[in-house]
Amino acid sequence: MNIGFIGLGNMGGAIAARLIASGHAVTVWNRSPEPARRLGEQGATAVATAREACAAPVVFSILSDDRAVREVLLEAALPAKPGTVHVNMATILPDLSDELAAALGDQGCGYIAAPVLGRPDVAAAGKLNIVAAGPAADLDRVQPLLDVIGQRTWRFGERAAQANVVKLAMNFMLAAAIESMGEAASLGSGYGIEPGRLFELVSQTFFPGPVYQGYGRLIAAAGDEPAGFTARLGLKDVRLALAAAEAVTAPMPFASLMRDTMLEALAHGEGEKEFGVVLGRSAMRRAGRQRP
């Protein structure tokens, strides 16, 4: 199938590479050209504008934030070709998702919101969980492509924005779990307990699964490995959750605390570092066990 792909960051690049490896003809565009060039070496066709990528019958996009989505999709990539189905995998506000669905619908196009659960290494293995919503016929059309990049697609109804709300809720719970792990590690370290041992116990008893295993390892290591998901993006997601909650008068006091914790991390110049490591360091720093 001919596919357009817009947005080739850590996650987008891994997803696009999966589609290329599965034999699809993928036309790629990115705001900075180097990721598109690398995928061109794997068989993609790199183009100069987002609108060119949108000429395909199915278009995927995964841009970093609401501003980028608005600038690229609403201002640069539209109008779209009638009959196109656009699959937006970005984590964005539900109101913007509604706006995109309306704009594309007015041009005879389908719109699916399909944010993903997982990190870039999970995307590269085709093991993402995909949270999807939108018209059933459009979802059915793109489901074989979603099956290439994910192990399961979780459908949440005909309104695309529902998927974005679910993703914001999931990301909030993930951030809350990581913050609690950082604080627990800080408590334990005050008594000489190694964080790695603590999280080995936690991930094999109370909280088995990838969150406590994977992020426990990151917090315990406290290293500056390349960021799969940055603290700046984590802050963006918590802010989006708070904005979506305010729109429906849903208090989220812990999310407000999480926002301030991540602002503290950015104030220490850690915005581009690994999210899990940064939250662990912040907890240690507040306890006086790590230099600011």
C-alpha cells in the first residue's frame, strides 16, 4: 500500500521503519531532513513538503505537540485528497482532535486518532498497544497497517477524540507511577537500600509488568543514556491532561503536583533527558542525596 508518513522522531521513525520493512511504499516527511534521509536509505521516498506526503491514500502522522500538529496538518498539509484516511498518532488535546476530524471530514477524508502505548524499542519490534477511535469503516481500512506496528488495537468508539483522552489518562498514570517509584527509591536510599534491589522486589510482587520493570531499571541506573522519552514531553503530556480535565471540571490535584515536579526538572536543565531518570533524580535531589 502507498502510505504517507509525517513526523520521524524516535517513535515516528521506528513506526515508519516497520511499515517500510513490511513491504509498503512509504513517503516520508520531517521538519528536519536527516531522519527522512535515513529512512530513504531503508527504502522510503523522502519529499520536501508535508503536503506531498499527504497525497497517499493513507497518511500517518506523529508530531511532537499540539502546536506542531496545528502548524503542519491544519496549515501546511491541508487541503487533503478526498478519500484519504489520516491516522494521527500524536498525543494531543481532544479539542484539537475534534478540529482535525471536522476539517478532514469537510474535504471527504477520514480521520483516526491512534496514539500508542510503548517506547521506541517496542515500536521497532511491532509490539505497541494502539489506542484508536474514529469511524469504524475507516478503522477497518487501516487495521492491517496497525497490525504491522502493534500487538493489539484497543478501539474506543466513533469519536476520534476519545482515543486522545484515553492516552492522556494513561500517560498521567504512568507519570504518577514513576514519581512514586522515585520517591520510594529516595526513602530506601536513606536507609542504605539499593534502588535496584527495591525495584526487583516491587516488579516481581506488587507491580509486575513493563512499567515497574523498565522504569525501575532506569531510576536505579540513574544514567544519561539516550532518552527514549524526554522529561519535556512528559511535562507536555501532564499539562494536556490538566487542560482536558479542566474542560470537564474534573479535579486532578496529583497531576498539578506532577507538573511542578517536572517544571523543577526543567529548571535544572534536564528537559531533554530521559523522563524516568529525571523523576528519580528529582526525588533524590529533594532529599539532599544528589547535588542540584
